[in-house]
Amino acid sequence: MPFLQPETPGRPGPTPGSVDYRFARRQLLHRFRAGELDRTDVCDAQSELLRVGHNCSQRATAPCPVCGESQLRLVRYVFGPRLPAGGKVVAGRAELRKVTEGRVGARCYTVEVCLACRWNHLLRVDPVGRQPA
Ligand SMILES: [Zn+2]
């Protein structure tokens, strides 16, 4: 599943090379709550993302910002050299460490998805494993 470029470039995250998309998320939710966007505009998770959210994700600590249900999941995809073009799904931090050990130039995309209403948003992109000098 290729990732489309987000509408905003995000902002630098706490780790060098990481990008945080929380501001873009807040903007999108603000537009939704203001009535500028329909629920179908923001709750459009593809079936593959929902499947991964069901089977290979972490439960989020917060409820869904759209429907309020506790079905919000965090899905992590790792992209990098010698990984599948659609990314490698990792279930948690232990698997993330295993997949990225010794790997150079990989990035982890963390996406939240609600299994109840299909809300989804890219939260952050982090460099993982060894980074090229
Ligand atoms: Zn929801």
C-alpha cells in the first residue's frame, strides 16, 4: 500500500529526521468539526488498513477523535531498502527493533485508524535503524 504525500509537510519532530503530523491532524479535525468537511471525507480508511488495524496494531491510549469509540489503533509501516514496496507492518516496538536492526535508511510511518468509523491519519514519520551519514 503506497503512501500518498500528505497535504502538509508536517513539522520537525523531536528526533532528527522525524516529522510530526499532529498539527495537520488538528487542522483536519477542526475543518471537520466546523462542517467544512463531511464525515466521508475524513473516515475513509481502505479495507487493507482496517485489516492491518484489526490484526497487527497497538491499541491507542486515546479514543477516536471523530466517533469517540475506543477502537483507535496505531499501525506502523517500515519502508526502506530491501523491504516490500508496500512497507513492512510491525506490530510493536520489539518487532520494529528486530526489523530495523542493522538496516540503513529505513523510516517508520505511524498511522492511526479507527476500526469503528474508519477515521485514519498519518501521525508521524521517524527514521529507524541506522541512518546514512
Ligand atoms: Zn472512530
